[in-house]
Amino acid sequence: MEGIEVFEGTGGTVIADARYAPLYIATWYDQPAEDVIRPFFAWNLRIVEQALRDGGYVLITDSTRSERPAPVERRLIAELTEAMPPEGTERCLGSYVVVDNPLIRGALTAMQWLGANPWNFISVKTCAEAIRRGLENMAEAGMPLPSDLDPDRYEAPPRP
């Protein structure tokens, strides 16, 4: 499917949906390990680099299908987040993490503590809420909105 990248490996999968760029949706499944996390962050870096050339972006991370990351993976995610270019944060119009599991919410908090810099994201309960907020961020920035993205009808791409 055009605009979709799948990172599949040990323990889990991340599906990165760029069909509505510059609004991006990453859906995490199960408990991805390093062989999934590193390629996903390389994809995320490409988004940031594109935004530095073209303008802002919105990133939505849907964790409703994932499990709490193991300590090694939490540390890796914190390190890779810290390694992202700071100017990318400036171009991020909104970053939302969809969390419906208190264990994952706790893991996010723990990962933030591991980092030197504060993470700039908002935790929301549904993907529809995250998409609505992201579209609002884009509208406020004067960016064109994807005409084919309905927050209430969005479905994550099928998992392979």
C-alpha cells in the first residue's frame, strides 16, 4: 500500500502511515524489539528532515495494540528520542500518543525520566481524538488538510 511502511521483527510490528502527510500515524503492535525500533526511528528522522525542508508535521503514535516495552527497549526508545534533531521539535505542530493502558502510560513516564530533555507529546485516549487535534494544529499553522482523512473513520492499515 502506497504511503505505508511496515517494520516487523522480534516481538512486534510498527506500521507507519504516511498517506496523510504531513500528518503521520504510527501504529505499534505487541512488544517490538530493537530490530523494529531502530528502523522506525530512522523513518521518524526522515519525517523530521522532510519537515525541516517543507514545514511542520504532526506525529501520532497509536499504542493501543502494543504491550509495555521491556526495560531495554524503553531505554533504547529514550535514547533514540533524545538523538532526534532539536530543530525537529520546533517543526512538530503536534505529537500525540494514544494510550489506553496504564502500564504503557507508566512506561512513557519512565522513558521521559531517562532523557535529558523533556518530551513534547500529549497523551490521548483515542486515535480519533489525536487525529482531530493534529488536524487542528495543521489548520492553525495554515497547512492544507488531507481531504480524505476522517478522524472517526480512520483505520490502521492491516497488519501483515
